[in-house]
Amino acid sequence: MNTESHFIPKTIGPQTAGLLAGLYDRAQSTFTLSDAQEITGLTPHLASSLLHKATRRGLVSRLKPGVFVIVPPELGSATEYAGDPYLVARRLAEPAPSFISHASAMEIHRMVTQPQFVVFASSPKQIQSRTIRGTEFRFVYVQPEHYFGTTKHWATKQEFVEISDLERTVIDGLRQPEYCGGITEVAKGLWMRNQDMQPAKLVDYALRLGVGAVIRRLGYLLELYGISSEDELARLRETLTDSYMRLDPMLPKEGHHLHRWRLQLNITRDELEAIRSS
């Protein structure tokens, strides 16, 4: 029986070694062709050729045209590697700005109890969703004037990404609950971190966004859970129009109408109340 291994050593030439050393010095795990040119001093053609060879040897992995990630040496003979998913999402969006949002931000903020298998990011540029190494990256368009309420999240010890802050994460969930598992999951996340929420900031964000459905849903949940003062609730109520909207747009138009918040409660109050004791 032939027991000879088919493992091909990950040989590193001097130029590739210099590139990797330069990237490690910069604390960059993901990088672009331009980064490679800058570090090595090579022309675009030669730098591209160097990266092509490094990819074949399993030293780096290509995420999209012109964007790569270092394959950690501890992975041995593995050549397929996507890197930190949040850093990858940022790189996929570049040169456009982006922030980790919706269910992914909820996971980072410890607002969920189940693992998430899709990485959500918001950007003021239309970016096509894609799957890399089995991970789906879904990009949500946000109008440039609605790009606010973000904070830093350190994805590694050296590299950070922008993510929606606690309050913006709730607002995004109330606006697009389909990217968070529904209003019940958003309500659960709100309650799980209610001690750390700033009600005035939630109200400010909702009013700044100016989406009637968000204002209605936020007011109802803040009042239900006793998170906000009456003054803050009044700021929301004074903007309401006469039209009614569903509490959860993913569910059918059923349930009674609550005049106070112009909402059709297609999730029962009992179901939302039960979140507090779960």
C-alpha cells in the first residue's frame, strides 16, 4: 500500500515572506492587492503574480478580486480559509463604508440566545450578497443620511470593524425584523440588555430615522417593558399619524388595534410579556 502523503509543503519565497512579515507588522489579516504592492514595492502585475502563487500554495486565500486573507500557519495543509467573518464583511464592502448590523450586531451585543449563520452588514452602497467558504454575507442598503449610531468592535486584538451600537441595533431590528428573526426576537434582545439601553437615545434614533412603523413599535415595547419615561414616550406619540401598522410585518394582518400606538397587535401581549420571565 502506498502510504506516501499528498501534502504539499507551504513553501515561502523571500518576497512572499517579506509580504507576510509586512502584513503581520501592520496587524492586518485581510489585505488588498494595493497593500501587497505597497509592502513589496512590486508592480501591479508582479504583485498579482506573487499573490496568485501564494494562493496556490495555501499561504493566502482570495476573498474577492483584489482582496485576500492570510491563512494561519496553524491550519497546516488547509488552503481554504475565510478569516474573521466581520473583517471579511468590511473588506467585501470596501471601498464603501459599512457596519455590522441586524442579527449579527445582536449576536455581538449578546442580544440573542441562538448562534447566527448569516453575517449582516449595512452600507450606503448597493452590495451584492455572497457566500464565501460556506458563510453567507448579506448586505442591507442604508441611505447615507441614515448612517449613524455605530461603534467600534474589535474583531481581533489589532483590527476592528464598525457595528451598530446597542440602540441602533434595536432600531434596525424594528425597521427590518426579517433580518433579525422577527419582532419577538428583537423584543427579546431589547429586554435582555434593557439595563444598558439609553431610552432617550432610542427615541432620538427613531425620530431621526423618521419611519412611522419604527416609532410605533418602539413606543409600544418601551411602554410594555417599562423601560422609558412618559416624557420620552410622549415624544414618540406626538409624531403618530392616523394610519395603523402591524407590530410584526412578517406576520398576517390579524389581532386587535391599539389606538394609543396605532398598531395592529399581531403578536399577543402575553407572548411579549413572557419574554421577561424567560
